[in-house]
Amino acid sequence: MVGAVSVIVVGSLAAVGGTAFWMWRKGRNSANALGRMPPNSFVVARVELDQLRNFPPFAELRRTLTNPAPGASAREAELGRQMRDVVARCSFDPVDRVRTIYVGADRDLLAGRSTSAWVASAAHDVAPAQAVQCLAAVVALAHGTVTTAQVGGRAVQTPVFNRATPTPRDPSVHFMAGSAVVAEQAYMPTALRFAYQEAPGLSLSSPLPRMMEHLGAQRAVAVAVDVAAVRAQNQQTVTEFADDLVRANPGSADLTLARQMETGGIAFSFPNAGVEAAARGEFASATVARPFTAALQTFWAARKAEIVATIGEAQQGLGPIRAMAGLAGGQDASARFERLDGAFGVARAALEQLRITQDDRSAVVTLTLTPPQVTTLVNAAKAARELASDMARMTGGLGGMLGGGGSQNERPVEPPPAPPGLPTIRF
């Protein structure tokens, strides 16, 4: 009896101690990663690849990309071949070896004083020599090479692709034991000083790390924004947006308090194959957060019915395509449209599941999707893609309207140009 009790006590203490050490180490690693971001960052983001890899839709997407189905398009088949080549040439799957990615961008980028003031840091479990070899192999698949230069006495690799003119804005990477630093060539000397703590990076007492903490360490994806810094750079735009919002929603006048928001954040996690999403807006005090939260609740109550009607109109808009698919004899068209109808049902349910609450100085919007709802959405996405492929074969290109490959004679649609004056971050 005494021996059994002793084992239980010792085991419990070991479990508690081990958990505490794991949390301390995780917090320390997180602090180190945030400390590598620029000290005046206006945005930081974190991606936990372990959670993404365990999320069934993401895992299935990886399988589909790596091993396309027999009826896959030539483009998908080529992508699958290239991904298998990457694993073969690296002797491991890079996606499986990266644990966490952090990205931060300095206010100089926002203000237009710099075009390169961003840093990405990745935690991995690959030896630096292996990582360099894998990078060269991946770049070679795209008909490029990797050049190595010394920056402050440290080796930095820069991919160089055929027919591309090298510029100081080309991304470079420096591999360290257990991590990597990515930045544009022009900013790499500064990024390395942050990485090796030769210059102070982002302070853990600044607003963005606090917002990341509020979003939660267990989130798969978390993004924090210094709203005050963005507002200072775009005061007129923010003011006009708030004014237009109130004019469109006169019953929620306190929405103008959005002008006083200091930091904001958005996060996603995938517990038990479900989805939890949260958005936070933090103010100087609870006195400001309270009426703003109430205004959001009023706004949502007034607009929910309108959104439900819009979902219904979108569902009805599929009617002509549904009839065309049925007349043309598309395979399993009826079952596929039933899956699409299921997605519309999830969208309506999600409106009821959305919650708006106050948490001290923050207004918080949360949405939770259950595992069955996520499965319904994934099945609907598959159905949409299958229908798009069928329509492309039957009509010679109409499927491109639904997101499919379309006909070979279709010209790709160029994305609209970015608004003038906004910085572009190239990865």
C-alpha cells in the first residue's frame, strides 16, 4: 500500500513538474522567437504546423497534392510529382520538420520608409547542413541555384532563378541549430542581429506580444496587429471607414469607438477536428470596450437576417447550374449539389453560433464549428471542384467560373494591381 501510494505521489509530482517544464520551455521558445522580430513591429503572426498537420482537412489536402487521384489534371499531376521529388531529394519532407513559424514586419514598412523591413523565423529539427542541402534541391527543381554569402561572418543562402535579375529584395535564409531566419538581402544584417541577440528585437512588454498572449498559446494560427500604428499612418482612411459604418448602422453609433482601438488580433485552432476562431480588439480601458462591444452586438442583431437572406439568394443562384449539370448528364451531379446545400446549411448555423462578448479591455468575437460541420464544408469543397471539372469537360471552359481548370484556351485572369502607396512584402 505504501509503495503504491509512493509511486502515485512521485508520478504525480513528475507529471506536474514535467508539464510545468514543458510550459516554461514553450514560453521561453516563444519569447525567443518574438524577440527575433523587429522591435517596432506593427504586425506579428505565428503558425503552429504541428496543429495544422493534425487537422484532417489539411492532412487530406497534403495527401491529395502529393498523390493526385487518377483523374487529376496535368497541372495537379505535375505538382504531385514535384512534391515527391522534393521529399526524395531532401531525404525528408520539409513540411514535417518545421514546427513553428513567426513573421514580423517593422513600422518602417508600413510608413514606406523601407521595403524590406520584415523577418520570418522558423523552428525546425533539421541540422543546418541538411537544411542547406534541401534548399538547394528544392531550388534546383525550379531551375535555379543557391548562392552563399557571408553576412557578419555568418553563411546566408539566397536562391537565384533563371531569367531573374538579382536584387537586394530577394529573400535569403540563414540556418541556425534548430531554427532558420528569413529576410530580404537588404534587411538580413539587421535580422541576424535580432536572431543572435546582438540588437534588441521586439520587447515582450510591448502591445503585440500581449495580444498574442491573449489570443492563446494553443492557437494554430495567430495574428496580432498594432492598430494604433496602422491608424497613425492611415488616419483619414480609418476615420472615413468608421463614419461610413455608423451611417450605414445608425442604431450602433458607438461603432465610432473603433477609432480608439489600440491592438487587434485574430486566431484559429482545430480542437478535435473542429474549428475555433476568435477576433479581439483591445482598447485603453474596459470603459471604452464595453459600449463598443454593445454596439457590435446591436449591429450583428440587425444584420443577421440580411446575411441569412444573402445566403439563400446564393443558394438559389446555383439553380441554373444545377439544371445544366442534370441535363448534360454530369456524373453524380445530384449528390454533389446535396453536399453544396449542406454547406449552405452550415453557413446558416454558423451565424447562430457566432458570439460577441467583452473581456476586460477587449471586444471579442468567437465562432466554433463542430467536427461534423467541418466535414460538411470539406465535402462541399470537393463537390464544387468535381462539378467544376465536369462543367469544364461539358462546356469547354464554364468550369473555370466555378474555380476549376477551365479550357486550355482560357487566358489567366491577372490579379488587380495593389493600391498605390501600399508596401509589398515578397516571400
